[in-house]
Amino acid sequence: MKFYRSQVLVCAGTGCTSSGSADIIRIFKEEIEKVGLSEEVNVIHTGCFGLCENGPVVIVYPEGAFYSHIKLTDVPRIVTEHLLKGRIVTDLVYSSDSAHKSKSMALEDIEFYKKQKRVALRNCGAIDPENIEEYIAFDGYKALAKCLTEYTGEEGRDKIIDIMLQSGLRGRGGAGFPTGLKWKFAKAPVSDIKYVCCNADEGDPGAFMDRSVLEGDPHAVLEAMTIAGYVIGAQQGYIYVRAEYPIAVHRLRIAINQAREYGLLGNNILGTDFSFDIDLRLGSGAFVCGEETALLASIEGKRGEPNPRPPFPAVKGLFGKPTLLNNVETYANVCQIILNGPEWFASMGTEKSKGTKVFALGGKIQNTGLVEVPMGTTLREVIYEIGGGIPNGKKFKAAQTGGPSGGCIPAQHLDVPIDFDNLSAIGSMMGSGGLIVMDEDNCMVNIAKFFLEFTCDESCGKCPPCRIGTRRMLEILEKICDGKGEPGDIEKLEELAINIKNSALCGLGQTAPNPVLSTLRYFRDEYEAHIYEHRCPAGVCSSMLRYTIDPEKCKGCSLCAKNCPAGAISGEIKKPFVIDTEKCVKCGACIEKCKFGAISRK
Amino acid sequence: MANENKAREELYKELDVIIEQWKDEPGGLLPIMQNAQEIIGCVDEEVQNYISDKTGIPVSTIYGVATFYSLFTLEPNGKYTIGICLGTACYVRGSQLVYDELSKQLGVEGGRTTGDGLFTLTATRCIGCCGLAPAMTVNGDVYGRVKPEDVKGIIEKYRNIG
């Protein structure tokens, strides 16, 4: 590799690409060429840095200057000032307060990164994901080499399983099944043909952990899958990735081709008699395909409907052969465990949940983005110290984890250390790692309805409890949100929820009632307000809202009446105006226009 | 669709190359259909029959797949596909209001195309720009932090291009 005096790292994850980072890379190269520094400064596009809220993000090394919210017009200044004259452009550098008083020059000084521990995301934002040599320079494919040379024969392969078991790594896809045990089960059956699959069908709305790993460090997944193939005796691997992730798909294709060129995939890997190859299969937009048997059906080219287990995929999986299926983030931990030892991994986390977990932090939070913290970190630390708290001085109401299968966690549990078992105990689940924060303006009944709409829509229709039961639950929720709730609705919801949980065929159906159950557990008062008082406390459910003008505050300027699209406001100039609630369409235009804060929505 | 002016026969020739490549692969039906959707713009009855003839897979199986996955459409989409992210992060920041406004402005429900064939409105799953929530896309161009009042201007922009 060539030596450069300066490196310009530009985030090319999906978030930053959406805000124009590809053009920023192009302008950087052009401007650097103009000032004649092409031989001295290297521009690299990397995976996600995590602080998506502040994208597009650019880091210039060796100084480590962290530039945020970069616009195309800022690029020439950074090039002439920083790269040519050596003066950091301080007004473009990230600052945790908007007044730009405290300047955080380097990554490690930024509050957002201080409490994080990056294992799965180690290379994201650090290397060029489209260059295998950069991955190799960061210890890439060293774990594979170690496995193939040090852990040979039947004994060696069992030793690798022991390492995985000792590390305590549990599946990061949601259920938290011990990874080593899964590998052991898949190794046991005798079969000429076996498969290793990777679940990259990240369907939880608001979750993008796996996508960021694939975009930022695709080789880490390929290497781990190859090791898994070696252990269980498979020759072929498949990565099932969402078609909605075009950047991830593109980088995986490049990575697979490079690995083949370097002899790290294909026949006789590293000169041994072990052969293994990996192909991609694209998902076509079906949430249920995140369920393992449905995913395998989809790879087989069928409708992605789940099948009853047993037989488990480890015994009879893809094309009827023993199959190992792990999720992206799980694989992303494997090579580090082999290189650093199981004790290192087990030293992080809690008693039953080892290592770190990646969360996609979103919703009503200052620093939307991707964070990786040791298991056992509290929600409060994640939301307030790393996430920067709730914007606009609003009050925290709940954090939602586990997506449509999970639940809402209220303020009283903010200090619970996050791990698999604790989250289950408080009625939520780890899930794949989506963490959506809600504030006082979010209606919890409405949120429960939102998730039920999702699961109803995504139910594959194979089993009646899920197909019909979730539909009935949704109807009741719609009724409640419409102000037509009746006494007994809550009890009906609870009864349906328990029956669906007990009788649905797959994980999607069994967990579909969770958002309703958890909001009922912690926010029952909101349901009751909707049903008994026909009132939405958060002011979200529009059919129950009433807009009124406070005659004390109204100056009679008529601005609201002029802006009312329904002609529902009337009055005399300089006297208090009134809203005709029969005509009002509840659009809220009047509230926005009123300069005196005289209009309220309740 | 960019391919709308090309005759179906020509598009089928493109599809033939794909079918040849995948038809003997195990699980090749999905890649064939994904490509058909991209090349032709939909997998309507005619396309389903065509794939069935070429691969020997029963058309009932193909129809089953086409109606299972949200990627496949049975009729061509409009020239511009507008996607509103209804992922949780966007939803809690008000993307439903943006969606409702779009539906009102365009006069169509989600999943439908406007009478002039210009716009198809869809609610999409998380597109992963949660930092830009609420987010919407028009044929892949991403608009971030969209407010209901921005919708009109965005639609006008594309209407003017035609």
C-alpha cells in the first residue's frame, strides 16, 4: 500500500449517502487534485461512523478532526485550509452543543463515543470496505488462517466450537440462542452436503445494525461464515440480504469477488483441502423471511412461509440438508473471539449475556445513530449519555426495543442493565437491536396500533391465529383510537394476545401481541383515557382532539380564520374568535399561525 | 419506467439471458422474477406465463411468489415511485402525517398509481436513514426531515419535469 501523509475518511453508509456523501467524495478528489496534493492525501469512503444525525461526516487523519454536517461548499475550505495549510477549520468541526462553544476535536473526546465499545463495528468507519487489503491490514482473515492451520482435524473443529461456547456469544438476531451450541448441532449430522447461511434480512422497522456491518465491514462476515463452514463441514454459504439495501449488496458482491481472487473463498482455501464458497440471495420484501425456516424457503425460491420445528434447520434445513443459520452481527463477533480468545469476550457484559450489542438509536433522540455498548449498560446511559437525551426539552416516555416483536420500556426501568434476560423480564426483548425513543407527544395506544398494522400486513397467512387474530386485535385498537372504544375492549385484547402467543406457528405470530401487552402493562391509563374519557392524553388520535381558542389570550387578529382550510373559525376583529368543532378538520393550521398561543389541542 | 418505450419482445430477450443463467440453479425462481420486475417493470400475467414456459415451473407457483413478496407488482408502477418511510423511527417523528398529505395531494391510496401514470405512492419499510427522519424517496432520491407542508413543492418539481 502507498504511503500518504493525510487520510480523508468520508462516511459512505446509507444515511450519509442519502445526504450526499458521494458528491462530497468526488469534490474532495477534484479539489485535492487542483492544489496538487493527490500524491499526499488519500480520500477513502468508509462504512458508518455511527453519528448519523450529523451526517455527512468527514474525518481527517492524522489530526482526527471530526467534521460534521458537511456541505459541498465546505469542501474547498477544508482542502485549502486544513489539507494545504494545516489549519483545522474549527467552525465545521463537530460540537456537542449547537453554540459551538466546546469543540470536540477528536473522535475519542466526543461524548457519543466515550461509553461505546466497538467489537462488531470495529472496522466500520475505519477502513475502506471495498478494499480487501485494508481489511487484511486490520488482522483480516487471520482468524481463518489460525483455524485452518492450528485447529486441524476433528479435534480442532471441536476446539473451535468449545471456544464459541466458552465465549458465551448468543445469537444477535433476537432470540439469543448460544452460538456455539448452534454450531455443535449443525456439525453433528453426517451429510455430504451442508450449508452455512447468514440472515441479513433485517426487517425491524427502524433498525439498521446489520446493514451498517455489511456496508462497513463485509469481509468480517465472509470470514466468519467460512470458519463456520470449516467447522460444520459445509461447502456452500448463502447470505440472504434485503434488496432494499443496495449499498450493502454492492459491497458484498465486491467483497466476495475479492475474496475469491485472493484464494480466501473457493477451492483449497489457503492451500488446505478445505473448499468453500458464498453466494448472495436477495430478499424481496417480506418481514416473515427473518424467521429461519421462512428464510430458507425463500432461498429455495418459494413463498417465504415458515415451517413447524422440529425438524430444526441444523438437522434438515436448506434443500433438506443440515444448515447453520446465524445473523450478521453474530458473525461479526466470531473472528475477534478466535483472535482474542473466549476469555476476552466473556470479560465483557453480564453473567448470562456476554460481549457487546449494537443498537440503532432513533426516534425522539438527539443523536440518531448506531451505537455499540457492552451488555449491561443501562438504558439511561445509552439514551442520555450517548444519545444526548430528548430534543426540544421534551419528557421521555418510553423506549421501544425488539421492533414489532418487542415492547415499550417506561421511565421507571431506565436503570435496568440491558441484557437478554433483563429485557425479557420487563416485558420487552433484545430483538435485533432497534431502539426507538418516544417522548410525551407519542400516544402509546397509537404506537401499539402502528406495530399491529405492521404485523397484520406482514403476516404470511399460513396459520389462523396470526392471520385472523392479529387482524381482530388491530380492529379493536383502531376502534379505541377512533374514540369508539367500549368497556371490555382491554380484556378482549388481553385474551386474544395470550391465545395468539400460545398458538401461532412461528416467532412472528407468537411475538406479535407483545407491543400491545407491554403498553397495556405500563400505559394502561392511556388506554383507559381513550375508552372511558374519549380523550387521547398525548394529543395524537385526531378524532378525539378538540381545538379551542382561549378567549383570554385571543387578540382577535383573524389570522387563524384566514388560514383555516375548512372555514371553521369565525369572529369579529379584535374580539375573541371561536372554532366550530363540527366543521373543524383538525389539521392544526390555526395553532401554527397563532402568534399569541391562544389555541389549544386537547 | 425507463423501459416503457421498448417493445416487450426486446425486453423478453434481455430476460432470456437471465433465465438461461438461473433456470438450473436451485432456488433460481426468485432471482429470475426479481430481474423480470426490474427489466419489465412488473410481473403481470403475461410475464408469469412467459417465465413458466421457459422454466417449466407451474404458473400457479409463480403467481404465489409474485403475490407473496412486496417487491413484485402485478401492474407497472408510475414514472415516479414515491416512498414514504413508515419505519418506527420515522413514524414517531410524524411520517404518517406526510403520507396522509401525499395521499391527499395525489388523490390516490398507498400502492396505487395516479391517473396520468406519473406517480405511484407507496409506504415503505425502514430505508435506514433514521437520522433524516421522516424520510421519503422519489425514484431513489432521498428527501430528509420532510414536513407535510413540503410535500406540495416536491410533487410540483417532478410534475414540471413531466
